[in-house]
Amino acid sequence: MPPTRTTGKHRRPSRRGIRPARVAGMATLATSGVAATLASP
């Protein structure tokens, strides 16, 4: 594994990248949940 120096530098972009991914994942779950509720009689 790379030294802590690389990890510290890589932590910032990865954190930023996780935020949108989390929001997208939550939105997908919410959309699929709503679709399932509408589809069910």
C-alpha cells in the first residue's frame, strides 16, 4: 500500500466523489421505492 502521504492526498477527492454517489444511490432507492408503491395495487 502507498504511504500515508498518498492516502491523505487521495482522501479529499474520494470523499467528494462519495457524496454525489451516495445522493444518487439514495435517489435511486427512493425512486424504485415510489415506483414499487405505485405499481402495487
